Amino acid sequence: MKIKDRPEYASKPKPMTAAPSDTVREAVAHMSEKNYGAVVVVGEGDQVLGMVTERDIMRRVVNAGVDPNATALSEIMTPDVRVAKEDDELVEWMRIMSNERFRRLPVVDDQGALVSIVTQGDFVSYTWPDLMTQAMTFARSTVSNNYPIFLILGAGLIYTVIIAAAVVAAF
């Protein structure tokens, strides 16, 4: 399945972006206001230049004792961010993100301009209904293929409950 084929993809909000010259303080204020965990640093034509996450801010600004008012995002951003296209396979990117341990994947158009962002949380919500369907199908096939076994086990359970009740009633 392609990234763009998931129904949830069309309703995703536009990713938060900032210019490389924006300060960390400005980005943090905007991220806090919108409750976003990252900002995509873009250049001319919304070309993805890098990304700044809460973790980047914690490690490269707070822990390093850097002044967020005087530090540009370009100084702390993660450059060379992996990007996907809307026609890319969803499952393949899920595997790559898991193996390479990153949580946010910018999605770009044919000209390389940012159009969306997909997160690991999105993958969970995208795949959860499919996983539930597979679990229900597996449960149905297991029960129907082993119906006599479940009848025998059920009868044994009922017999045990009746005997236990009789023993308790006798005392």
C-alpha cells in the first residue's frame, strides 16, 4: 500500500516548518503552541534542509548550555533527513524507520517540496485496523477448524464447575 492510499493521510495537518535562520527560541514557542514534537527546516520552495526535534533541543541546546535566543536552527538541526514520496510503499518505510531508529519521515512531492510528514505513531494508527482484522480472521479460523476440541474443552470446563459447586454445596 502506498503512503498516499491510507485514508488518514489526506486529513493530516500541514507539517510545522521553519527557516534555517529562525532561532531555537522561536521554534520552541511555535512547537509548544501547536503541541508538535518537531519542526522541519526548509529552504526555498519548501525544500527539506533538516529537522529539529525535542530531543535535538534537549541534547544540543539545553544540555550543552547554548543560548536558545542566539542559536539558529541551522546550527542544531539534523541535516540530510530521509524523505519519502507519496507513492512509496508504506510498509517499506515502516521497516526502514524501525531499523534505522527515526520517528519522523517528511514526505515530498516530485520537485522535493515538503507536503506532509509521517510519524511512527501514524504507522500504528494506519496498521492497527489491519492487525485487528488479521487477529479476528485468525481467531475465527482457529475456532472453526478445531470446533470439536473447543466443544470437548468447554464440556470439561462445565463439568468441573458443576463438580466444584456440588463440593462447595456439600460443606
